[in-house]
Amino acid sequence: MFDTASLLLTAPELILSIGATALMLVAAFAGDRSTRFVSAAAVAILAGAGLSLAGVAGSGGTAFNGLYSADAFGAFAKVLIYLAAAVAVLIAPHWFEREDRLRAEYPVLILFSAVGMGMMVSATNLLTLYVGLELQSLAAYVLASFMRRDTRSAEAGLKYFVLGALASGILLYGISLLYGFSGTTDYAGVAKALGDGVSLGELFGIVFLLSGMAFKVSAVPFHMWTPDVYEGAPTPVTTFFASAPKVAAIAMLVRVSVSGMGTATHDWQQIIIFMSLASIVLGAAGAIGQTNIKRLLAYSSINNVGFALVGLAAGTEAGVAAIMSYMAIYVVMTLGSFLCVLQMRDQSGAPVETIASLSGLSQTNKGLAAAFAVFMFSLAGIPPLFGFWAKFLVFEAAVKAGLFPLAAIGIAASVIGAFYYLKIIKTMYFDEPATPFSKGESLLEKGLIAASAAFIVLGYGLIPVLGSASAAAAKALF
């Protein structure tokens, strides 16, 4: 039975759902000429949902008889999700107008996807998790194929849908096994059942559950969809995929592992360690041969997921705090990188995606080259940029948990990853200039790039705030 307290705790999802439905009606009746209004309203709705987290929705406890948790962990993840979603909405009109494919449905789909992501990070029941996951995924499938007449976009949407459906099946099978052997789908109930000893059936359930979620975070060996979808989807959509859903999926994985399977840490820890190392190595090795910048950033995202999972593998409160700090810094680095990709257009205004087209960029567009270099150095984890701090935190958590081999192999593999980031910087600063890009017209995009770069360069001043927020988020799970 719904009660007022539960509705207040779920205020962010209610605001987003009601707002998205209203904007969908506006888009249906007013058509594509309302796109800019719908986009501005969508950003305002995301801001409203974020502000609601300052009340009981950010730390009020559980709702709907334990199906949903409004705590600091969920609030931390939702702030990142709403921020990334707002950026994805803001940059879209300018890009789609130039492609003559401006559609009012785009911001509406982003809002519905944000509703699903909010449910994913706040779910305390496996079925609530599944409902949120599917709501997020269905909107994402449509977004991937948003340019219906573009072959690459349609192919990306189809691949994402088919492989996503397969992953959903795997996830559901894992849920059914855990329910069958534990008798409940509540995280607390599953944890209690696993605390009495993990049976073979429950172990299979854990493996299938983690496999399904590995697809959502693009972790190896379920990463194969990522390069194709990132390359084929429109660049604003790729920007969204690489940031908000990634945070939601990681937060979902962390909550399920800690709250739902915390009593069987030793059993899932081995799986997370494998996914972490495999993602770090394959993400780095796979990026080396890429010639398309979006495919390279897709492998970069796989590589970074591997580093983030190092924090989860620790299985400690410090590890969870480290992974949340990592995702906060990762989101800014990724948004900045893709905002730079948005600036890559030839003289006729057509998008350019080859790495070779970046040749000599430092001579033709010094500001863009400098910003791109900052993001690449930071993603590589090179000090003193903020990306180094993110990697330091997860490796520190692993060492404190006694996972010395994991930390050592991860640090060694990060050197491989640095190679392809440095290759881009070498192309921009040491190769002969290629045809210069057209002048960027969007002051908004330039402002966002500058803000992201400033965060990465000056972010160490925010460590007390970020550390305090991530520690509070982690504490909510233990």
C-alpha cells in the first residue's frame, strides 16, 4: 500500500516521471518545434530532482516495505546521473540541428532513462532492480538508434537491443536461482540466506547475476557491444552512454554485492577480481589499434570500469568510498572528452571521428588541443591531474584489503593504457597539421569543456568535500 512517507522518499523518481510524461505530451502536440523548450524544461526537471535529494529523499530510509532505499549512497550516485543527463540534454539540440534531425523526443527519453537509473541505484529488492534496469535500457535502445535513417545508428540500436535482451535473460536467470535457493528477492533476505553457507545453486545464481550486470557496466567478458554502440550512436547519445548509465550500473553492482551478497564476499570477490583485471588489460590492449576516436573512448571506458572494480574487489567500506570518488572524477573526464569530440567537424560542418584528423591540432586550435590533452593525461592517471587521485584511491583500498597482486597487476597494466592516451597527444602536438576543423560555434559546449578541464586540473581542492560525500555514501551500505 502506498503511503505519503514512501512517496516523499521517492521524490526524485516522481518528479522525473511526472515531468517526462508532461513533456512527452508537449512533444506530441507541439512537434519538433518545441525541442528547445522541452530540452530546457528537461534540464530544469533534472535540477529539481537533484534538489529534492537534499530532503528525506537523500537519507530518509526505506520505502514501499523495503523495496526502495533513500540513503546517502543512492543520493551520491543520482547527483552524478542527473548531472551527466543534463549535459547530454544541453549539447543535443546544437548537434542534431546541424544534422537536420532535431527531435523533441530526445530529452524525454533521457528523463525516462534517468527514472530507471534512479531505481537501479536505490533498489533493495532484485525485482525492483530489474524493473529499473529495463526502464533505463528500453529508453537507451531507442536513443542508440535515434538517427533512424543512418545505417550505423540503426545497427548500433539493433546490436544494443539484441545483446541487452540476452544480458537481461542471464540476469533474470540469476535472480530466479537466488530466489529459488534463498526463498526471497530482498537484498537483506538473500544476504541472510547466503550467511548460512553458499550452496551450489546459490553460487550459480551469484555468477549469473554478476554476469548480467557485467554487461551493463561493459566489463570483460561482456564488453563486446560497447565499441560498436559507441561508434554507431549519435555523439550526444554516446556521451550519455559513457557517463550516466555507467554510474548507475556501477552503483547497482556495488549495492547488490555489498547489501545483497555481503555475507558471501569471498565467493563474489573472485569474480570481481577477474572482471577487473580482464577489463583493465583488454580495454588497454583493444584501444591500441583503433583509428576511430569514439571506438577508442569505448575501450577507454572498459579500461576505466576495470580500475573502478578494483575498489569493489576490496569489499570494504573504504573500497566503496574509493569507487564512488572514482566515478565522480570519471564522469567529468568522460564528459570533457566527448565534448571535445563534438568539436571535431570538417570545414563543411560534417562530424569527423578519425584519430588522424587530430594531427597537428595544437597548431590549428590550441585551446581544443590543450583541453583534449588534459582529459587524455587525466584518463591515463598521470599526476598531477585529478584522474591520478581516482586511481590512487582504488589501489590504496585494494592494498589495505590485502589484495597486493591485484593492485600490482592493475598498476602495471595501467602503463599499457597510458600508451594510447599518449598516442593521441603525440598526434595533436607532434604530427603535421591535417585539415583544420571548422570553428566551434557553441559557447555552451566551449564553456562546459573549460569547466570540465578546470575541475580536472584544480580538483584537488575539492578532495575534502568529495571524500566526505563518498565516505557517507559508503557508510550507508555497511
